[in-house]
Amino acid sequence: MLTSLRQTIAELLVNKVAPPKHELFRSRHDISDPRIGDYLFSYEQVKETQINTVAVLLSVPQDLGVSRNGGRAGAAAAPYAILQSLYKLTPFNGEDSLFDTIHLIDAGTLLLNNLTLEEGQALQENVVFTLLEHGFIPIIVGGGHEIAYPNGAAIGLHAMSFGILNFDAHTDVRPLLDERLGHSGSPFRQIAEREDIAFNGNSFVEFGIQPCASSRSHCDYIHRLGGTIMTYTSIRQTGFHTSLQEALRIAENDNDALYVSFDIDAIASAYAPGVSAPAAIGFTADEFIETAYMAGRNPKTRLVDFVEMNPLYDIDNRTAKLVALGIASFCFGLAARHT
Amino acid sequence: MLTSLRQTIAELLVNKVAPPKHELFRSRHDISDPRIGDYLFSYEQVKETQINTVAVLLSVPQDLGVSRNGGRAGAAAAPYAILQSLYKLTPFNGEDSLFDTIHLIDAGTLLLNNLTLEEGQALQENVVFTLLEHGFIPIIVGGGHEIAYPNGAAIGLHAMSFGILNFDAHTDVRPLLDERLGHSGSPFRQIAEREDIAFNGNSFVEFGIQPCASSRSHCDYIHRLGGTIMTYTSIRQTGFHTSLQEALRIAENDNDALYVSFDIDAIASAYAPGVSAPAAIGFTADEFIETAYMAGRNPKTRLVDFVEMNPLYDIDNRTAKLVALGIASFCFGLAARHT
Amino acid sequence: MLTSLRQTIAELLVNKVAPPKHELFRSRHDISDPRIGDYLFSYEQVKETQINTVAVLLSVPQDLGVSRNGGRAGAAAAPYAILQSLYKLTPFNGEDSLFDTIHLIDAGTLLLNNLTLEEGQALQENVVFTLLEHGFIPIIVGGGHEIAYPNGAAIGLHAMSFGILNFDAHTDVRPLLDERLGHSGSPFRQIAEREDIAFNGNSFVEFGIQPCASSRSHCDYIHRLGGTIMTYTSIRQTGFHTSLQEALRIAENDNDALYVSFDIDAIASAYAPGVSAPAAIGFTADEFIETAYMAGRNPKTRLVDFVEMNPLYDIDNRTAKLVALGIASFCFGLAARHT
């Protein structure tokens, strides 16, 4: 079954992705301690009859938009670092085994070589749309936040209606450069203004926006769209758990689908030093892991991405490991939908 | 108005400070996203009629007292690193714009070249006293904790009565070396024993003193003064918010004025690695930001400093950014006094 | 009295340990600010009549088991780094002086040169057993987690019954390599299967086991022993303090003795970067300090170790300082037994 799923996805994405690198997977060759990598590259996963959910990892090594926004390049190397950490994890959380309930496939790496940012975004939109249309849950591993624009476009083309939960220190609704060039600071403006999709501003939630990290003008823009800004300060006052539930409620609302975007710079740099734009304050590692789990468990969630991790500034793989655990936690959330 | 304020301060401090370096300010040149630096170096700030508060940044690149105390030099470079981060921040916290309510002026850098520690402290005392006497709220950016002695002396000469809240892992009431040489570990003893000011021990609060980081003898000294020691351990037991309110209540009491000193080493080194003497435990970044805001909002607060940040040990500007956000938060507190 | 205690211990361990290095101790030569090092190497400690507790530090620079487990070597250098930080601390927590109530002796460093892992473990077992039999409370400063096996064996030989609280991200019950070679991942399996001691699985508590960091097979093994796994996730849900009390209750139960093992990798790498296997999530520095104190205060605790700190990956001694403070906190807990 796994082989057949892999084959199906490979055929769907032929010439658009490079297959996953087997060097990513270093097995302990210990039957008493299998790792996620063992299941992705060698082992059978769940029994055929139980398959409800197939999550598909897609690496998008894109950071042209970070550079265009004046940021520090390096996020293009994040998918490799993150998956390397992910594949060493055990698929067991102390109570449940991940592969009792869901399938997880590594679809490989988007072929961005020699493509402009706009060409790469078009390719990504096409691939993510294809995965959504076939019923898979794409887990997009970025890359800069510019990869959110094609993700938003793809879910907009796929779903009748959708909400967005952006877990982020920044609003990322900057105007385009020269009114035409998108970048890592503009994805949600590009999604909102895309004409062939039904963006619903009332289901757009900015979660974690930090003080002194966004302009009044950008916040006004979000409010004009009908969007909700839950600032970091207000989340600390209300409490994290309550705020998160409220954010999910607003973003899912009556929509068919929910897209959750995790900008790793929403996490305090103590826990996540390896990002393009580190912040002195921010969410804890635990809060990120809880959010990833809740996003996975929410039955509306159809698409997720993890962006802005930057291995060039990481410390002993701390951030790569955290994002890997976030992905695993999202998958445990997916698995819990069926319980 | 801004130009006139700048001019007034420059004239008051002529030959005592070097003007702020314009290289500190790197504008995005984006009218939809102005930064604090834009307002300090180019933009008009609040309308003239609304001015209630003028806060004045003064850089004090002093660390002779750290070296004299056997500590690691480097804090002299902190003002530059901190202001560089501060000027990139937006003056917007998600709800309010800083410059709707207050003025913030960069008075420049105290001219300490070739001065001994004692000469530098005398110059600083003179400058801070001048700023206080003219009704400004000085924000002193250090430098080692030896800059607290002239700050305390200046507020003592200015106010009829004053309290001190020292946010710190250490008590900093060490005896002077050879009974005459002050240093970064002795400022509060020097203030307490200064004869021409009315130091009131009952309004002296040591907030955050860590276990195994102070001696019984130093704590006994504080108790003999009538001061209050709120240990880190007791703050964790009582709760941070409640403890902070109690600390402010004791320090402001019936005094005219309150002086708040932030030693950045009170913050856990996970959040603030770039300090002279890092601590394994300590306050979170959020708690520091909350304290800075509460200090600014308290109508008694007339003087604040941020000390012991050390760029030589910082990681990717984490600590500089945190102190910058603390200064911004203090200013938002000032702005909130009028609401 | 101190001299006599030192002499007694030195004679007990002759040819098995090297005496403590005096270079570890750098006094301020300040009678108003004595440090733990002053008391260990020069000062008289408690008055003879008051002595209830004598804690004995033993350095075990062992990491052969970490390498054998495929981990990163370096933990052998941890005792030196940790004690260097410990001896600079003041023996005062803001309220009490450590040496009013207990004695603390540095017994020196286990002589592991040229010994195999198994030979070193046998020597350690002998030394720890000797210390236990003479009524001392050994504080073993590792070293990889392979040093827990001889510790468990020694307490098993000494006590009629004992419990184990393992503060750890990992279960460390891996099978032996080739069914005979222990390592840093196997100590608790080796203790459980040791035939000449009365291991009681019902008093074995794994505290802090992280998601995706242990296999189902290893957890099943613990459950078959009758042991309790308190996962990190469940501790976060229940609350730290309540969970810790429950863990101590289960581990001490009706036993004569309690052995507490602190694997520093249970702490988030933000707070403890210098470990063999860092984790992106984990306990805070405060939680570790609280646990060390509670372990010391528990009258059943007869033996403690601190393992897996690795100076090669530390940042500005952050982790060494944290472990040092943990040891001091354990000692303050010991002191509080008598109040």
C-alpha cells in the first residue's frame, strides 16, 4: 500500500519534484526502536483498511523572497535540516504510534533550480493544488514566507471557502515591491488580492503579532480586510490556550478548509535561534508544539506550512529539531482526528 | 517642535555629549512602515499641544567599573548595539503609536574618553541632573552597573525624596575597593552612603536577587538600611505580577520620584546571553518587558537605566534586541500615563 | 572536624580517587563574600555538634558509554566545568546559609584512566557503596548516563529496598549491545536485571520522557517491570509541581532509600545547550532547580547524580552554571530536612 501511494504521488508530481534523498535517513537498524525515517523509506506503515489520512511532505527550498525583502538568505537550506531531524524521531509519543492511524509520505523537493521567484511560486501552486485535489494533506516545509502565497492560492482554488491562521511575529501583508514583485513579507496581501479565489477576510487570523514588529498601516490593512489580529501581548494577557482556541474558531468558522502557516520567528529566539529574523520575545517551544498538534487535530485543516527556519543561524540544530517535532506533533494531531 | 527640543537639549549638554550617530538609523524609506529611527532622526513626532512627556536617551559607554570589579569588559559597546536595534523597531504595539503621546529624543553619547571612572561618574551625574531639572525623563543606556551611582546621586539631588527599584540578580552593595574605589558591584552602597542626598532605605527594593548570587553580609547590609530584598525564589513562589506590583508600591511609597535600574543579568541567559555575568536561571523576556512597561507607566518614575548588556557575548543580537524592546516598552508605559 | 571528615573520606577511597584540584577554587579573599569553594578548601563548615548530614561530591569523568551508544563524547569533561562553577557560588540563598546545617566534602575524581567501561563501573560501584555504607550522601557528578548503572547497583547493595526517580527526556532502558555491553542508553535496564539487588519496578519512575524520543518497545519494557512513565506531555497537562510530588511519592513509597538521577537533557536546550543529546523542548531551568531541591529535602534520598552535561557544546558555561546551581539547590534541600 505504501509503495503504491508513493508511486501515485511520484507520478502526479513527475518532473516537478526531485525524489527524497535517501541520505536523509540514517536507520539505527534496531527493530525495538524504529524511527520515522525507517517508516518513510523502508517499513510498511498502517494497514490498508485503516487508512483515513495521507499526509505528504513537500520540501520547498525557496528564499528568493527573503532576499528580495532585504532579509537574510538561508531558509532554502531549511527543508533538508528539518527533515534530517524529523527522520531521526521515533513515531511514538509515549502513548500512541503515529503509523497506527496515518500515512506519511515524503514527496521530495520542489524543482526550483533556475526558476524566478514567480515561476517557482507558480510551480508550487500547481503541485500543492494537485496534492489537495487528490485528497492528501500537504505539509510544506519551507523556505521563506513567500511560499505561503502559492499555498494560499492552491487552497483557494481547491476549496469552496477557506480560512487562514498565520502563526507569526509579523503581519506579512506588505505592499509588493514596485507594486508587482512579491516577497517574504507580502504573501497574505497577495492571497487577499488574488482575484480567482474566494479569500474571506473574516477568516484570516494573524496570531502572535509582536509589539514594535508591525506598522499601523499594515494592521489597518488587515482590519479593512475584516481580519483578526491577535497580538502577542493580548495572547499573553488572555492566556495561550484560550487564545489559540479562539483563533482556530475564527479561522475555521463555516469554511470548508483551513490553512495554517507557521512562521518559526513567532517563537522566542531562545528556543528558535535559527530563523531569518529572530525575535527577543515570542512563544515557547511548548506553545508551538501545542499549536501544531491542535492544527493537525482540527478536521478543517487541509494544508500546513513551516517557514523561515534558517540553518545558517541555528545552534546545534536546536531550531531544526524544534520544527521537526512540530511536524511530528501536527501528524499526531492528524492521527487523533480518528480517535 | 522636535527640532526645537533637540536644540534645547543639545545646548544644555554641549561639550558633555557627542551627538547621536546618524549611521545608527537605517530607514526603510517606506511611509507605510516608519521606524523609531525615522522619528528620531527625520520625522516630526507628536503635535506640539499634546506634549506631556519628553524622554531623553543618553548613551553611557562605561565599563571601567566592571573591569575594576573583576568582571568581563564589553558593556561599553552596549549603547550602540542597543540603539541600533531600537531604531529599527516600529513605534506601534498593535494598538497605539508611541509618538501620538510622547516625545523621544536621542541626546547622544556621554563624552567619557580619557576620563577616570570617578570623573566619568561626575560628568554623568551632572548631565542626568540637568536633564531631570529641565523636566525630561532620562533613559540611560549603559554601560556597567557603575553608571547607577551617578544616576542615583542625580535623582537624589533633584528630588525631595526618591525610591529605587533595582531589577537585578545581584545586590550590588559591595564595599568599595580599598574603601574608596567604586565599581560595578557597589553602586547602591555608594548611593546609600552619599551624604548630600536624602537616601531612604525603606524605599530601596532589590528585585530578583538569585540564590547563591549574594552573600549574607551584603543582604544584612540592605536590611540594616531598611531595604527590601525580593529574592528570585520568593518571586517565583508569590507570582511575578503580584511581586512586581508590591515592589513598585514599596519603592514609590510617599516619594516624589522613583528610579528604576534594569540589570539585564536578572534575565535568564537563555533570553539574554549577552551580559557581563550571565545567570543560568532568571526572569523571562516577557517578564522584563512587562516590568519595563510598568516602570514607564508609573507616574513616579523619573529616571531609568538599562545596564550590563555586553555585545561581546551576545548571540545574533538577541540581547540587544531584547533591551531595545524593553526601552520601547518603557516608552509605551510613559505614553500610557496619559490615557 | 572538617579536616577529620576529609581525612576519613580520603582514607576510605585511597587509590580509587584523585584528590580535588585546588585550581578549581578561586577565592575572592573577601570575608564579606565567601564562596562554596572557600568552605570546601579552606574554611571550617558547621559546628561539630550540629552535623546531621555529610554530602560528598564525587567526580566521575566517564563517557565511554556515550560513545558506545553512538552519542557525542565530551561528558567526561563535565565534572570539572560543573565544579568550577559550583565553587564560585555563594552558600547563601537569600535566607539561609548552607553550612549552618550540612557538611559538603569534595572527595575528588574517580581514577578511571585506562579502565574499560566495565572496569570503571565496577570501581564506581565500589566507591559509591563505600560512601553509602559510611552514612554519607554521595552527589555523583558525571559523566554520561552509563554512570547510573553502578550508582543503582551500589544503592541496591546498600539498602533493603530502594526507588529510582529518573529525570530524563529518554527512558534509557535500551538492550545491551551484543547482549552484554552496557552504554549510556542502558543503565536502568542493567539495574533492573542485576541479580544480586532487590530492584523494585513499582518504585521506578521515568520523569519527563519526551514525545518522539523513546520507542514503544522500551516503554513496554518499563511497564512490564511495573514502572511508571510520566511523559513530558502529561507533566505539562497535569502541572509540574503536582507531577513532581506524585513522582516522588511513587518512587519513595515504602522504600528505605531513594536514588534520583538527573539527566540534564531533560531540560530544554535553550536553558541547557551543553549536553550530549540536546532537546528542543523540555523542562525550564527553574523546574530543574525545584526538582533538585525537592530531591534533597526528601528524607529518603540517599544518592543523586547529574549526568550528560557536555562542555563541548556549552555556551558561555550556561549549562555548567545551571548544573552547579542544581547541586547547590540539592544541598539546600538537604539542609532543609533539619528545619
